[in-house]
Amino acid sequence: MEDLKARLVENLDVAEWDWLVPHVKRDALVVVNPDLDLLDVGVAIASDNVSSVQRWISEALIAKPSPEQLSDWNQNRTKKFDTIIVDPFVLVQESSTQD
């Protein structure tokens, strides 16, 4: 598990909304609630921790972007997100480091 976490840490990055649009088009973007640790969610998905993932989905803590979010983000194409790739998904959280 630590090896997986270390590999995912290397994939943590910040991306502008404009860079994420292609992943929305292929229905691969997953929004992670800021109350969750992005890396912990990535580890759970990569290691098939079904119980945690299902609980987060049922509590709406991870979800596909809503139409409202997409509309807002399309208005601000340079909005920044913390991201991690867990193939085939791209997990995102609104970045706390907006410039």
C-alpha cells in the first residue's frame, strides 16, 4: 500500500480547468469533496477499496461534475484544481492555491 501511495504522490499536480476539459468529454473526471484527502481517495480507488468508494459516492463526497459546476468552471477556464490520475479517472479538487 505504501508503494502505491508513493507512486500516486508522484502524480499529484495542479491543472487549469482548460486542461481538464478533454477528460470531462470522455466522462473520466471525478470531483473529490475538499473534506476528503485527494491522495487517500486515489489510493482507495487504485486498490479497489469498494466499501470506502461506495460510501463516498453515497454521501456525495465523490461524484462526476454537476452541470452547475461545469458551467461555472467553463466561465473561468484558468481555475486551478489539484489533480491525480488513477487510470482511467482523473480525480480533482478545487485548488486552495488560486493565483
